[in-house]
Amino acid sequence: MKNQKCNPKETAGECAAGFVEDGMVVGLGTGSTTAYAIKELGRRVADGLDILGVATSFQSSFLAVENGITLTTLDEHPEIDIGIDGADQIAGFTAIKGGGAAHTREKIVALSSKKFVVVVDESKCSDILSHPVPLEVLPFALKLAIRQVAELGGKAELRMGVRKDGPVISDNGNFILDADFGRIDDPGSLDTKLSQCCGIVEHGIFTGVDAVYIGKGDGSVEIRENSF
Ligand code: 5RP
């Protein structure tokens, strides 16, 4: 019989949602792959699953409410049982995130999670990271941030809005730079250096991902667990 469901983002997202258990606090990432996880969680909530969600963006917050998921805050629940989120590129257990300009809150949620799961389709997997690194930048520090990126060997471009004149403004009121470093041989070192830059609120390199769920074109999902 032909597999009717072979949208790899959908199968990866739904698969991760299937591991959520009663009583859990769940980190709800941002993006199209995570949206499938949120919708699946909503279906499970309608069937009686009892969870609380912590949203990483207006997008995930609206989607959670639409799908009947009760939201909480990190103030009320500082420890999240499982965080589910997408990625723009992943190599091993290090991801580049921020395609949706939500990586600051996403990283806060990831670091608050006992288990942080990345859901992707195969096209996001690579041996070496090379995707431009999204940077959330204080508007006041824009030019300084661009200069610091250049000093690290990168080229930063201000992300512009679509159906909005001028730059993208993050959910936190900041600008987004996409910093192209070419091939990133040592993401751990770049993580440290970007974290030390003044005016860069947060960058999109996520090291130490706990598990990666990869949706494949044939309808299967490969699960890679990080044993550290
Ligand atoms: C948002 C993100 C997203 O998770 C990332 O851009 C992947 O998005 P998608 O699942 O739509 O491909 O980091 O800031």
C-alpha cells in the first residue's frame, strides 16, 4: 500500500510529539516543522493528554492556543521536560537556528529543557555547518555587531522584512543579522566568540542537542540520540 503521509517535516514533527507524556511541560519551538508537532500535541490534548506548553514566539503561542494547548511561562515552570524545535541546518548534534528570527527565546527554552529534540527533514542534515548564522542584535549596536562579525571572518547582512518595509524586527524588538562564515569547522569556538560580542543578544548556533528526529522522503523517521 502506498504511504499517503510522506511530508518529512510532518512525520518528524508528529513523531517527536508522540514521545510527550502526561504531566509534561513542553517547549514549543517555532517554524513549519515544529508546527506539525504542536498540531499533533493539540490532537493528543483533545484526546485527554495533560500538558503545559512554553512558547518560543508569537507564532508558536498563537498555534498552541488555536490547538487547545494550555500555555505556561518559564517563571512558573523554569524546568521544561522536553523541548521540540526545528533547525535550518544540523551537523551531528549541533544546529543552526533562527530562520524564523526566534532563536533567542528558542535557546532559552532549549537550555531550560531536560531533553532538547530537533525535528528536521533530510535536507537540513549536513556533515559540516555552513548556513549563515542568525544573530539577534540590539538596534543601537547594529554597526558594531557588523564590525565584530567581520573581525571574526564573517559577512553580516541585515535581514529585511517580507510584506513589511524595512528590517525584520524580532519578537523582542531587535534586528536580525544573517552572518555568513562559510564553512564552520569549529562551531564550538564560533559559539564562544559570538557570545562574547557586545550588542549581539543571541546567536543561532545550538550545541549539545539531545536528539535529532529526521523525517525521510519514504515516510520513515530516523532518530539519533546524543549519548554525550
Ligand atoms: C525559527 C527556527 C526554525 O526552527 C528553523 O528556521 C526551521 O524552520 P522550518 O521548520 O520552518 O524549516 O529556528 O527561528
